[in-house]
Amino acid sequence: IHWPSPGNIIVTLGHEGGEAWMERITVSSLDTIEKSETLPLRAKKAGPSDVFDDVAALLDNKELCLWVEGWSAPLRYSNSRTATAVAIDPLRRYVAVGEAGGVVRIWWGALDGGPVEHLVPARWQWHSGPVRALAHSGPLLLSAGDEGVLCIRNQEDETTNFIPRFSS
């Protein structure tokens, strides 16, 4: 469930590893809540999703399925391994995707809507296993995996700090 703006809730329906899709719920007031529309994002082997403002992302096995309000159809970006986490940059510069092998791919310019084949993602790896979570705080991209370490990567100067010893 994502609540990107006061009048909209976006829910991912279906089940992880199976078919899934995203729907918009319109919230006029707490007494007036109704299903509005099905977004054009579908996955056959669904993973996590993220929504920010008018951007929605849904992982489908090794693919990032991305849609921006106003686009006629979603775009799909292929990753090397199964995608396990996703986070949309609040400054709309990129979409980050965590993979099963510990890699984080940074899809710079993915929200520009240009040809998919022209984008080559940046690659960063610290985690030894699947990236389980991605989140943003300003220019910082936070990632976590099974090893119990929180990685805090500054996307502007590419420095990384670590907070170790979380129980895994």
C-alpha cells in the first residue's frame, strides 16, 4: 500500500512471486473512498513495488516495470538477476533496483520516458546476498540485506557509510 498524495492510495494486488497489478483508490474524505482505476502495471512474477508522487514501479522477476502518470504504457528495464527491492528517487533522477546477488542498479534517467535500449544502469555492490530493502532520505539511498548491515550511499558524491551489527 502506498499513499503518494492526500487524495490517492495505490495498492498492489495479487501475490508475490505470482501475478500482480496496481490499482488507484480515490480518497475524497474518510467517508468517501472508492476504487478509481487499474494502473497499466502488471507482473507475471511479482516482487516489491514503490510509488512516489505520479510514478509507480513494480518488479517482475528480473524486470523493473515503470509508469509515470500521462505515459500511454509502462516501460520495462531488464536487470541481470531477480529484482528484490525498488525505490524511486524523490528528486526524480533515477529508480534504484536491488537484486538477488547483492547488486543495486541505478537507472538514471528512467523517468524521462526515453527509449529503454539507450539506458545503461549504474551498478553498485556491497551486499553479499539479496538486497531486501531500499529507501531514500534526501540524496541518501539506504539499502539493507541479510548480512545485518545498513548501507547509506550518498548518490551525489558516491560515498558510502555503514551501520553494522543489526541482527539478521
